Amino acid sequence: MITRWRALALALALVLCGVGPALAAAINTPPIARLVGGNTSLTEIKDVAVDAAGRRYVLLADSILVFDAGQVGNQAPVRRITGALTELVWAWGMAVAPDGRIYVSEGKGTSWKILIFAAGASGDTRPADRIEGPQPGLSWPYGLALDPQGGLYVANREADSVLWFAPTATGNTPPSRTIRGARTGLDRPTDVALDSSGNIHVANPNAKSISTYPPNAGNDVAPIRRIAGPNTGLSSPFAMTFDQQGNLYVADSSAGELGAVLAWASGAPGGDTAPYARLTGGATELDSPTGVAVDSTGQLTVRGYRSVLTFAPLPAPTPLPTPTPTPTPTPTPTPTPTPTPAVPLKVTQLKVAGKSTGVSWKVTWKAPASTVTGYKVKVTLGKKALLTEKRTKTKITLKRSKLKVGKLTVTVTAVNSVGKGPRTTTTFRVAKPARG
């Protein structure tokens, strides 16, 4: 059996010998508590949160479950929000305000919204408020975060952006600020978290990175810090949280064999910097974690697939050296940008030609009256993507070998250097080929 100290010594020896990245030693310890079993009603968990009283909030696709601090094992939630009136069907992310209000990102396809439930809401109850409509610009909203003033940050996954809505935002209201553009480095962001200084931290699973932006950032702004590289151990960083000391915890769904929670000390530099701690290994019972929260004592609550795991506080990091103060440079005035084309308009006359029992189908469409550099074509069966292609011409031939039997949806989106246009969809059917 390898003890923790022997594991640390082995890791140090590998680094000194130049073998592999300088990752922190794994903390392979079991949870101190867990919620699991039929009475909990836990199925496929989407997100977790903890409030100041230690209550644990668990988001499922169609409901919100609330457990009191200290509840463990196969216990039923003390409160649940579920039913047709809630509009919870395809929930993705959640944030809990200090006053108890619950914010949930919800939707699929082209219908997206942020639902806001009143403090203490329970049962089949309507949302108290919402953000919904074309003006908010929601496109697969995922992780949510609230700032101290009640402003809402949204990781807008499909649009590679982060949105900020003022505390008074409601209904069909546009965001007050948007972080978006080539310089941001955002790549399918899934979560956003704020540190005590108001810096905005964003998880980018596709880019295997955590990017940080200054308070109140907007537009096409470059990150002031970026954690990425082999030493970080990041593979698919999905969710983040900060403890009261400013340490950053990242739930990575595919780091190691079963996923991991990686920790960076407050003030740690960016770049290819190893975490000071890695919670991972078979004893942890982690299973592709995509949600993490921390309470006032430092205990971690981690999303399992059908369970909620609680871990003792991780060891405190070694204090970082105090940096020598440097003069703040005078900001360079931002030049007036050269006008750029707008995002493309919607493609029209989208058609699919071919028999349902055939071997191929020809998809054609008409280009919009705007600047277009290409098209994104996506074919789905239900919510499962079967094919995603990029095209420069207004047609594509779909082969049966790439498809499945059923009613399929084809979506075509025009793109240019500015971004993506509205999506156009149509359906067609693929049947089993006739025999004989």
C-alpha cells in the first residue's frame, strides 16, 4: 500500500527526473457523507449549490431538490420544486441568491430562458420571474453566478459568450454587458464564478482552460489570466467555486480515470500552473463530476451522477510569496474600431430531397442577403447530434451511413467573421430500406 507521504515523494521524484507533468499528489479519500438512494429522488443530477446555512440544492432536469445541512444517506429532500407549472423540463445550471431565490437556466433547441423561483418556493409552483425572449441573446445558457449586487452572469455555451444582466433585468431584456469575440478565448463555456475582487472566471471544457476577466468586463476583451497546459491537469473543466479564503476549486469531468476536483490557491498565477491539490481516485466515488460547491467550513459538495458527495476540507495550500508591487501602467486608449459586417441573416428555402427509404438525401438552402463565409450544418435525432459539418456552398448530401432511422432535424446556420446568424431548421424522415 502506498501511503500519502510515499505518493508525495514519488511525485516529486518524477518531476525532478523530468517524467510527466508536475501534478500535485492525488488525494484519494472517501467522502465523509453522501446522499444516495430511492428516497432522495436523485436521478441524473445537473448541478449543486450550498447556501450559508449549509442547505444543499440539487438541480435535476425537471426539478429542484433541497436537503437540510446534516441530511445524509437515503433521506428524502425537505423541499422540492417540480411539476408542470414550474416549466422545468431541460434544466442545466443553477445559482442560489443569499435571500433564497433560485435561478435556473432552462431550455433546448431555440427556446431558452432563465427561471427565477421565490425564496422558499415548493411544489408545483410558477417561477416568480424570468429572463426570456430574443433580446437576452440566450443560446444554451449553462452555469450561472450572482454578484454581490444581485447581477446575474450567464455562461452562454453555444454562443461562446458570457452575459451579465442587471439586478432589475426581467422578461425580454438584453444583457447590460457581453463578453464575446476572438480575443476572449471563450470556447463552449459551461460555468462562471466570481472571486472576492469581482474578477470573472470562466470554465472552457473544449479549450481545457480557465480564463479570467477583470470586473465589469465586456465586449471582445482578452483574459487577464488563463490556466491551461499539461501541468494543470485540466481535461474537461466543467464547474467552479471559490471558498472564503479565495481558493479556486474546479470540477473536471474527465481528469484522471473518474474525473477530479482540482484546487488552486488564492492568488496562484495563471499559465501552465499545477493545482496544489487533486481530489481523485477510486476511493472518492467521483463519477465525471460536473458540479461543485463549498460551504463556510470548507467542506466540498460534489455532483455525482445519481448521488451527492460531501468531502472534508482539502489541506490548506502553502502560502504564496507576497509579490513586489509594480506601478499600474497607464491604459492605452482604445482606437475607434473599424466597422465590421453584422452577423449573417437567416438562411431561407431550406429543403431536403430524397425518399425515406433511400440511401442519400440532398439538402439545399438559399443564402441570406448578407456577408457569409460559410455554413454550419447539424443533423439531430431528438437531442442527439448525428452529424455536424461546415460548408461553403448552399448544399450538402447526407448519406444513410451517417444517419439513423427516425424523424431527423437538420439545422443550417450562416456564419461570418462576426459570428453566427439565426438557425433555420426543417425535418425529414429516414426509414428502414425496403427489402426484396
